[in-house]
Amino acid sequence: MDERLYSTLLYDFYGGLLTDKQKEMFESYYLNDLSLREIGEPFGITRQAVSDLLKRTKNLLAEYEARLGLVARHKALSASVEALEERLGTLRKSHPDGNWDEVLRNIEEIKEL
Amino acid sequence: MDERLYSTLLYDFYGGLLTDKQKEMFESYYLNDLSLREIGEPFGITRQAVSDLLKRTKNLLAEYEARLGLVARHKALSASVEALEERLGTLRKSHPDGNWDEVLRNIEEIKEL
């Protein structure tokens, strides 16, 4: 998985444990695609200082993942749900008259959790 | 949900964020059912001190839940998977000849995640 995608996935799970300033900088860089210089301006800090703060935040998120493993669990869950979806798709083809719509709605619900 | 069960559920999700001492005390009390006095002895602290430390640990776990909501998400996921299981059980009865064993194995996998 590419670094940017992995970082935003970590942020999805552990962002709630960061300070407001850490969140703001992380979002500015990873979600809103601002430059390091642009991010530093309102705080009156250099691009190097922003880069250091972002690196520290990324290390913190990685530390949370090492302790709780939520991203790894999420990946395993997604893989299982996908496999289930595929099997049910096959079953549906051979038994099209069942009430599959509710089943598929259920799966969508699970995927969103 | 009763307090003891809820505390152990919080611990399942956030125990990885506690210190070794916090984990040891929490497990002694909630999982191994030791008394406050018994827990305090090896640390040379009173039952009141153990009680205070346990309360602080519980508050910390509750704070993590307020920030990340993993227990709430887990409950929602369990409810969705149960509903799915029920629907598939009904479908299976009306279409017993499909390959349901793999589907059920998949669901068990999801429940364990």
C-alpha cells in the first residue's frame, strides 16, 4: 500500500487520539494537499518544523497501530467480507428467487462499519 | 450491559494502550477475580490505593472509547452480522442445496474479527 494511503488509513482509525494541532497539520498535508510552507505560515513555523511535526505524528499513529492493530484487523475484515460477498453472488445466481436484496443491504452495512 | 462485562470489553479493545502495571492490576481484578488487598500486596500498596488506580484505569479506557468508539462500532458490527446470519439461515432453509458451509465459515471468520 502506498505511503499516503496508509497514513490516511491510520489517521481514520487513530485520529481521535491526536491533539487538535496534530490533526489540523495532518489534514492540511494529507487530505487538503497543502505545501509544508503553506501549513507552517499560520503557525509562524518553518517548513522544516512542519515536516518534523508531521513525521512525529506519523510515528505516533504507527505506534498506535503497533499497540492496537486496528488497520490490520480492518484489512482482514474487508478480505473476509469480500470473500463472503463473492460466495453469496454465486449462490444468488443459482437461486435467484430468494430475498437477496436484504442480504446485500446487510453486507453494505457491514462494509461501512 | 453490566459494568464488569463492559469494562472487560473496553480492555479487549484498548488494553494495548495501558502500561504494564495498569494491565496487571486490571487483569488481576477483572479477569482473575483477586481481591483489592491481594492485588496490592506484591506492590506494597493499600486496597484503597489499588481501588484508586483501577478507577483511574477505567476512566482512561472510557476516555479512549469516547475518542475512538471501537466498542460501539463492535456492537453495531455484531448486530449487523447477526441480522445477516438470520437472513441467510432463512434463505438456506428454502434453498438447502447451495454451498452454504463455506458461507457459514466466512461468517464465523467475520465474527472473530
